[in-house]
Amino acid sequence: GYTPTASNMQPFNRIINGSLDVWQRGTSSTATGWGYYTADRWKTNLREGAGTASQYVLNGQLNPFVYAHKLAITSAATTSPVMQQITEDSRRYKGQTVTLSFYATASKAITLTTGYDLIWANTDNFSATTGHALTTSWQRFTVTTTLPDPSGTYNSTYDHLLTRFYYPTSDTYDVYITGVQLEAGSTASPFA
């Protein structure tokens, strides 16, 4: 019979819609607040900058992915624009080691930063951030982080994990992201 082991099971991706395949709310938005205006489960905030968050069709550029999230910043922000996904129930992440992997490219060489906000007891607990040097070619990035282990009482209404992409300030550019995966542990598996 079949016996499941770590080597024959798919990794468990905590990110929903990491391949950016689902866009029920629209495929383009210039909205600036925290909202689900484009790809399902993803929120984008342009801060005080201006631009467009939109669906980008890959046309075979990065198989097996069909779509990417494109953020085109046309007027620079002084506070980092952010794309994030909220994962419910921060209890499973508190003090744990996680690995984030994703594919990205940009219209020019820029640094995209990733980090987390583990909300616990209705309080922000930011992790250290990591910069990723994007080029005009697709690359896969991976980063392993141990999340904060704050004290206090869990609040089921507010306590979640926010996986965040921080975009550069004081510049204009296009950034493309797809294949986002968040896993427990210190190893990045192939996207599943």
C-alpha cells in the first residue's frame, strides 16, 4: 500500500492563490487603500504613490505559471508600497521557522523587501526584513525566518500573520511576482 512520507507528499503552502490564478474582483486597479481590488486574497496599498496593480499574463515566460501580479508605480511613494496576504490564526506561526519562496522580476534593477507582521494580542510584531535584488530576468527567491514569539493573550478576531512585500520608495518601476509559497521549516519546496 501507499505510505505517505515527507519525500512523497506535496508541501503545504500557507499562501492562498500563490500562483495568482484567481482574480474575481478585477484584473486592474489604481486604488490606494488596503483592499482586495485585484488578485484574490492579496491586498495592495500604494501608500501616497500612484500606479496600477494588475494581472500580467506570462505567455510561457515562466512555466507552469500563467499569471503574475504586476505593480506599476508611476508616481513615487515616500512610504513603501506594500502587497500582503493575511493568513488567519497566528497561533500556528508564533515563534516558528518559516520559509517564503517566490518568483519575481522588474523593469529595472531594484530591491524588493519581504517581511512579516505576526499580530498577537491585537498588537503588531514585525519580523526582520530581507532585501531581494530584482533584475529584468525572472528569479526564484527564498528566505527563511524565525517569526516573533510575543507574550500576551491570543485574540481570535484580530490575530493573524501578514506576509508582506515592501516595494521601493522614491522611484518608479514595474514589479512582477508569482509562485508565492510559505512553508513551515527551513526548506523551500518546489511550488505546489
